[in-house]
Amino acid sequence: MKCKLEKLEIPAEQPFKNCKLDREKYAEVLKTIITTYNKGFVLAINGKWGTGKTTFVEMWKAYLKLDHFHTLYFNAWENDFISDPLVGLLGEIKKMNPQEKAEAALTSVINTAGKIVLKAAPAMFKGVVKKYAGEETVDILCDGIEEGASMLKKEIENYESQKYSLKQFREKLEKYVNEVCDKKPLIFIIDELDRCNPHYAVKTLERIKHLFNIPNIVFVLSIDKEQLSNSIRGYYGSDLIDANEYLKRFVDIEYILPAPNIGQFCNYLYDYYGFDSYEKARDSRDGIKESFLVIANILFMYKNLSLRQIEKIFTHIRLSLNMYNYNQIIYSDLVCLLTYLRICEPDCYDKISYKSYSIQELIDQIETILPKLIFNVKLSASYSPNRYFYYTLALLLRCYVCSYQNSDNNDELLTRTSSQSKLEINFNVKFINKELLSEALEWVFKNNKMIPLSYFTNKIDLLENFMLVNTVE
């Protein structure tokens, strides 16, 4: 049984062949952007962590190669052990065409990094030290001061020389890129910059701006802008830094990668992890697919979960399903809801597992955790995914009551007076539709067996042994 998503194969002739998120159209848009402008610039592809940016830029890199673009890829996070990102950036450029002229162009920009700056005049400093430390100490320190002053003088004298070296570096690099890339811009993709330590992240941005700002290189930063902004604030040690404005100094065009299609991704994971083969192995008569995917799509869409979070939920559910025997009941929608809570809302899940909530407290917590939109359903709609969610919520409430009531009594959830033709919930709600939840609870009591919640949570917590041998896909 698979326990994680393997890295997708990216065929050279059809880079987006295995893309499950329909993103090739965005690759074409981005290609148009880089071919529209004839000067170098910095393009940021912004998307949340876990939304598949790395896979996308790797596919885009191969996509650009089909049009004979020279592309480089640098994973900043994997290389932030290097003291200076310049080393890694030049190392990638060197891979383009390792000839002698390339060596000459690149080595000409290696400069001494250390700088010593003294803000106080040596004579003044000598007088202060003599007063408090004595003549011997002064003599020792003075040697260091004179050496430091000499180094400062040398740095000042070399100022124009260093400016010339920078100018020379850019000219040589521009010429080199033109020769290798045949008048097309070099596309230099930098990934995972937002995961680096703050010093390395900021240093990389500065190196790009000061050393690589030439007409024929397009830098593409694959970032989570919010996380990179946190790194910038961390680097400067202040939450008052306007990181968004700071990034504008380095980024010329920002492209927000559209959110992935959650439904497509859930269907892909359902197939990838072999849920269908699991159903066949159980010879299930009440298939789990429809109810499971309906609730998965609702939860993950309204909660705006990342692809990585969704993958972890699917992986865990698939593992826990092996603990059900052939003839055991699986309320797959409830299992999905509970697994979501376990992974994304662990405090709530723990209190549910330990029966720490009253029914009212549980309802209050559900309304706090879940977006209001998930409860919005028109009463006239006979079927909608949101309406279906009410039946999953009703299952949760009923099984929760069964956990601490050893009976099939529904009095704690529903009541009916002589003047009422329908059952009504007997707890308070803010956003949940009372009529829909009453209807769902009544249906659940009529059509579902009484099962305590621990029946599901024990399996979700992997407290039981495998009952069903997994089939090999």
C-alpha cells in the first residue's frame, strides 16, 4: 500500500502530461510574460505552502526547454548551508557551458567578503583604553587598531576598484548569457526561498538585485509571499517592517498561482491510494466513494487546505481503513470528518475522543472551526453537497451521544412536544440550520445503527491491528 505521493514523472516531450491540476494553461501564460519583455526582470510565482508550486515550476522548466529556452533551477532551501548564496547561483550558471571563457567570467566576480569598519578615530580610542587598561594593554590593542585602520584605508582605496569589478562582472555575464542562450533570456528559477533561514533568504534577494541585474536574465522566484515576508521581518528583528513594500524592491512582476481544483485532486488521490481496490476486497455493497468524496470536497474546499494537508488526510484514512473487517460498517463521510479534525484540529479531536464536550459545547466548537458557508443550504434544494454535510454532522452527534450513553435514546439531541409535528434539536445553534439538522438527525436515527464514536476513533488512532489484507495495485 502506498503511504505517500511519489514524485511525478515529467516527460521531456509532454511536461504536463501527468499534471493532475490542469495547470498547463498557466505555463503558457507565464511563457508569454517572459517573451513579452525584452529586458531582464524578476518574476515571483506566489502560492501557499503545499499547493504544488515546486512540481509546477519543474514542469514549466521542461515546458520552456521545448521552445529552446535555457533554464536553470536552484533549490535555495537545499543549499542554504552555503555561507553565501552567490556560490550556489554561480555554480548553477557554470553548468550551462563549462568552458574556459565561462570560468573567466565567473571567477572575476569573486571578492573578499569581510569588511572592517571603525567608527572611532584610533587616537581617541587609544586614550580611552589607556585610562582603564594600562600601557601594556594599549600597546597590544594599538597594533590591532593600526591594522584595522590600515584595512579600512585599503577598503576605501579599493572602493572604485570594487565598483569597476561589479560593472565588469555584469558585462561579462551579459555577454556570456547572450552567447549561450542565442539572444533568448536565461530563465533562472529559484525555489523554496521562503523556507530558508532569514539571513540566507534576504542575502539571495540582495545578490540577485546587485550582481545579476542584467538585461538577459529573468529570475523566477517560486515563493509563499506570506512566509517570505515573515523571514524578512525575522531578519530585521521587527514586526514593524513593511515586508510587502520591501519585496517590491526585488520583484518586478508578481503572478499568483491559481488555487488548485480540490475535486480533481481528491479524485486523483482516491485512485492513487487504491480506495477502489479496497472496496472490491471488502466486497462492499454500500460503496464508500460517493459519500467520502462529497464530504472531502466540502471540507477541504471551504477550509482552503493545502494539497499537502489533503494528501496527509487521504494517506491516514487509507491506512486506518485496513482495520475494518470485511463485514464491518464504515461511515466513510464520518471517518473523513474525524480524520480531518485529527490532523488539522487536534485539540478538538482529542476532546471529542475523550468525550470532554457536552453536546452544546461540541456544537459550539464545530461552528467555530468550520466556515459559515459550509452550513448555507437553501431549504428548497433537495440535494446539495452542503445539505449532505448535515447528515455527516448528524452521524457525528449521534455516535458521540452513544459514546457516553449506553442506549439508543435520542432525547439529548431531539425533542417533540404534542403541538409539534416534527422533531426539533434541543440545543442552540448560530449558523447551523435547525430544520436541516433536525431532519438529518431524524433520518440518521431511523436508518443507522447505534455505534459509539470510539469504534471509529480507535481505528483512526491506529489502536487496532489490520483486519483486511491490502490488495496490490
